[in-house]
Amino acid sequence: MPRYNAENERLKHDYRAHMREALGRSEATLDAAAAAIDRFQEHTGRKPFKRFRREQAISFKRYLAEQKNAATGKPLSKQTLYATAKGLRAFFEWLSREPGYRQSVHFSDASYFNVSENDARIATAARERPAPSLDQVLRVIDAMAATTPIERRDRAIVAFTLLTGARDSAVITARLKHLDLAKGRFLQDAREVKTKRAKTFTTVFFPVGEEPSRIVIDWIEELRRDHSFGPDDPLFPAPRMGLDDNCHFAPLGLTRDPWASTAAVRGIFRRGFEAVGLPYFNPHSIRKTLMRLGYDLELTPREMKAWSLGFGHESVLTSFGSYGGLTLDEQAATMRAITLRHAAGEDDAEALLSRLSAAIAKRRA
């Protein structure tokens, strides 16, 4: 089987440039598309794309359905099948419009990569994603060590994520100048802070208690006082690595450079939750924690709009759809409260709803 096809490689390079420059896709999206195309090429023996036929798409879908996940040994998930097929359909639709391919690659043939409607529904269905309670996150913060600058930085990262609901990519690219502590604001300036879809917005600190705010303020003061950090320095600098007293490779201090990836932040969260006997919750799950807090505070429409803007959402519906899902227990408790509110007096129903909310919060803790 040939390992290389010069014509195909040129087209893949052109398509990557098209996605990046014309469509503005992220590098992660480009890599996913390249992986899907490579899988298809392996199946066809790297035949020229000019010889594409609908039968190849049908055959490839059958082939993909029989493949196993290398890590688990189980069949590939519906999400993987759906994403791979979707990526290939987009590629061949683009190819059908390219000069020299319009006669040999038909636009309609790309649709043969579509998976069945049932598989598409399974792949795109919204599923419950666990999130910690506010009390659990505060417990993690309280238990984190704070002896060394590295430990205080790690604790401040968790506190800052809870305080702002910022994505981990924004956390590692934030600079001191983006924080207005007097007004309790975090300017997520997309020129310097890596935000989703390069959107610029300001987050006003969420009301999660005094401790997270104090930790972040103390950390910033330490950076300025003890490390002479200025406005353009990173809020959470990467560590300076070297050999410790036991000749082990370990963090020895702070640099003035930001982290290159978000993996370290996820590691901090993992260690923090596991240290208090809780399952790992990733940084992004904190946004759902904050949305649940909004429910518990019974915000007015005006307040919920301000809450939603803190996530960077123009529409409150985006916040509800992304982070406002209810667990089955919460759904059942809420429906039970509605039923009893109609069956009892308003005062009794309000008292019952309070008791139910307290019971739900206790189960989360």
C-alpha cells in the first residue's frame, strides 16, 4: 500500500489553508479534519481524490463501524463516527468546487458520508455532565496547601476559576493588567486573552464568598511585592523547572512566562479534588456550578442577564442551554414542588421548596 500521494497531499494542504484563512477554523478543528481524511486514505489505499466515488464513502462508513478504540478495545463511539463522516463530507464538498475536480468529484456524492438519522441523534444528544457543588469547590480550595509560591499559585487558580467562571485557556493567558480588583472585574481582552471564538467581554466576579476573592487578591499582591511582576506579566506564571535537593526534576520557582497549554491547570484541579476524596471535575465544570448557584439565588430576569454576560454569552438562553441542565434528582424534586404548590397553600409550598433545595444541596456536598 503506498504511503504517500503527492497530489492528495497538495490538496490536503490547500484545504487546511482554506479552513484556517477563509473559514477561520481553530487549529484543533484543522487537526480533527486532517485525522478524518487520513483515516479515509488508509481505507482507500491512498487513491487519488480525483477518483473518488460514492461507493468509497459507503464502504468507508462500514469499515469505520467495525473499527475498535485502541485504548478501550470497544467499537468507536457514535460521536467519533459522526464527527469523522461530517469532516469528510465537508472536505469533498470543498473539493467538488475546486478547479480540475468539478467534473470528477460531484458535490452530491459527498452526502453519502452522512450517518443514519438515528446515529446522528445519538451522537449529538445532550447528556448530563457532572459538576461539583459550590461547597465542594470551596472545600477543595480550603484544603489546598499554601506554603510555597507554587502551591499558592495553584490554589489561586482554582479560586480564580470559581470567581470568574473563566475557561482554562483564558486563565493561563490572563495578565495582571486584565484584573480590576477595586471593581471586581476580569477583562477578557481577546487580543491577549485566549477566549472562545476570540470574543472580548468583561466578567464581574461571581458572588461565591469572600475566601476565593481574598486568595486571588493576596496572590496578585504577592506577585507584585515579592516577584516584581508588572501589568504585562502573566497572572499565573509557568514554573521554573530544575533539580531539587534529591536530584529530582521539580518546580523550583516562578518564571515570567505563561503556560503553553491548559494541561497543567487540569492537573491542578485533578489533584485538588482527589486530595479531599472527591472525583475529578475539570475546570470547565465550574461554569455549571455557577449556573446552579444562579438557580439557587432565584435571580430576577435582569440579574440573570448580568449573570449570563459573565460567561461571555449575549443570550441568556445560551447559558441555560450550555450550563443550566438539571440532574434527574433536581428535575424530580422540582416537579414534586410544583405539584405540591398547586395542592397546598402558597406559604406551605414555599417552605417545602426550601426544604427540597436544602436536601438537594446536602446530596451534592
